[in-house]
Amino acid sequence: MTLRSRLAGAVDSAYERVLRREIGDGPDHVAIIQDGNRRYARSRGDDAPDGHRAGADTTERVLDWCADLGVEELTLYAFSTENLERPDDELEPLFDLLEDKLREFADADRVHDQGVCIRALGDVERLPGRVREAVDYAEARTAGYDDFTLNIALAYGGRNELLGAVRAVARDVAAGDLAADDVGVAEVESRLYRRPVRDVDLIIRTGGDERTSNFLPWHANGNEAAAYFCSPYWPEFSKPDFLRSIRTYEAREESWRRTRTKRATALVRALAEVELDEARAVAGRLRERLQGDATDDELNEALEAGGASTGEPAD
């Protein structure tokens, strides 16, 4: 190792420590759009499958980073419904990789040591039989764990998910099994793909594009999840990148807390003004009815005893 590389490593380690000190507990559920595998491969003169294999190595590292930070759930956008339109010479190696990694994760010691429950989200029936069998194997091997949840989005499309749920609701209403007035959040959620355990707090997208690509619209957009976009391709995504995303999430949460506090304060003040106006109106009507039988001091004492005091001096 050269002096330059050692110095670079020392700087990176120091920067990681600085970032780690800047963040607190972090989010409970992180979802990642793993973009840039093919572009990473092309930039190195490799084929697309090489980029996907390099990205799988990053996925393993992210699992360790989540464990270090106390993240309780991770959802990875591994394969979208749009990916099914890719040519066979690209799909088959990708299916091979998905099959291998699902079985590898299911048998990995750290998965069992950390109590990781592996679950697939999406229209899995559209995948080849060998991939579906690997999904079943991974889910069965880890079904008894609940310390950490790893959701792998396979053949997933957020718009298709919502459309399927709406159609299912409409069928049940038409069949008389569900009243239209009873359709609510729970009824829609029960008809989505197998759901994440928690709503999404933070979406990360690598590869430079600043869009969420129809990913978990109900559980992320509905929860107003924070979004963090970064330029490194997924195979290049580093721990400092991950820590910066957590820092961005926490900064936004702090901003939201301040905003909510300001709104709550403004609401309380508005209510107090309304109550003060009402109290003054009541006092005026009482004065008219008493016709001078009670002094202003006596009236104010009566209002305070009855809970109508506003904490402000009388006019």
C-alpha cells in the first residue's frame, strides 16, 4: 500500500467518525433504489452482469451499516416490473444472481446471528420458477426472526401495486362484500403487495437521478419520507454516503419539528384569541343582565372561578 493510499484511508476513516458523531438514532426504515450498476460496468469496460455482481457486494455492506446504526428495516429495489422488458441476454444473468444471492443470504451466519427476516415485495409470480423457489427458501429459513427486516422488492411497481389494490376494493364493493363507506386506509393496505413492517422514513437513490421511480408510493410518499439522492453508482456507494443520507434525514426531521412547533404555537394563540373574544362577549352580556348589581371586580372573580379567565387583564 502506497503512502498516498494510506493517507486517503486515514482521511476517510476520520471523516466517517465525524459523520457518525453528527447523527443520532437515525430512521427506523430505509429504502434504497440501487441505481447505476450497468453504468458502473460500462465505465469499466465490463458487461452489465459484472455491474450487478459488484452491486450485490455493496448490498452486503449496507446490511452491516444498518446493523451498526440500529436501522430496523431495509427495503432494496432489486428488480422492477420495467426490468422485465430487458433483453434475455441481460435478464438471465440477473435472474442467476438473484437466485444465488437469495440462497446465500438465507444461509449466511450473520443473517442468523443478527436475526434478519428476509421478505419479498412485489409480483413475484412474474419471475422465473427458480427465482420464486429461492424466494420461498429465503423466507422460510428466516421466518422466525424479527430483530431486523430485509425486504427485497422483486418485480415491483408502485403504480401497479396501487392499481391492483383499487381493483380489489372495487370488486369487493361490487360483490357486496364491502360497503363503499367502509373503504379506508386499512382496506387499501390489506390489498397491497405484502407490506413493509414499518412506513418508510428515508429513500436513498444512487446513480445521480433525482426521482423515486414509482417506489413504495403508499408507504414512502404517504409517510412523507425524506429522500436523498447521490451521484455514486450503486457499486461505489460508500459508508460516508450512507451516513450523509442519515444526516440529511435527521436535519429534515429537526426542521419539521421546528415547523410543527411553530404551527402548534400559532394554533394555540389563535384559539386563545377566540376564547378571549368569547369571554369578553359573555362578560358583556352578564353585565347587561346584572344591571349594576355586581361590580366589575366581582364579575371578573366569577369568570375566573368558572374557568373563563384568559390570563390577561380586563379592559
